[in-house]
Amino acid sequence: MDTGRRAGGRKEGQLIDSMAASGSLNVVVRHAINEISECSGETKTPKYMKAFILQEISEFRRLIRVLRDEVDVAKTALGCLRDSKRMMGWKIIGLNQRIEDTEGKIRTFEGHLDIMDVAINSE
């Protein structure tokens, strides 16, 4: 004899009502369940609705796993970008130092040219 009772002493419809009350998306589910009950004249939620809801929960959990994987990928990419930024910073510092050294050498050679010009013009 099935009295419609489930674990915790709740009726099947009460269980679904408490699940449906947990979020805005579940409001749509609750309305759909109420419409099915009105159309069929049944006051208990059909068993297939329970299976449907369990499937939805399973799909939402799968979505959460996929989203968490995406977060992990983004964190890894961000870490790589940070490493690249640090290495590029070092490279920029090194290149700027070489530019300064090369400009110093140019100034030195320009000084030599000035001395040579003076020597050539004094002859």
C-alpha cells in the first residue's frame, strides 16, 4: 500500500514543493508541476516528475563540474600570463640597459670624432 510518503515523513508533493521553493528557476518547475496536477486531476506528483527533477539536478551538478573545470583553466592561464609578464619585464629591463650602454658607446665615439676633428683641423 503506497500512501505517498517518502523519507523524512514528507509526501511526494511536499518534497517537490520544498525543492521548488529553493530558487527562481524552481518557480517555473513549481508552476509546471501545478499545471500538470490541474490538467490530470491528480493531487500527487507523478513519479516521472521526480525522475525528471532528479535528472535536472544531475545536469546542474554536471554543469557545476564543467564550470569549475573552466575556472581551473582560467586560473592556469592567468598564472601563465603572470609568469610571461614577469619575464617580459625582465627582458625590457635588460633591453633598456643595453640601449643605455649602446648610447654611452655612441657618445664615447662621438667624443673621439670631436677630438679627431680638432686634430685634423689644427694641421
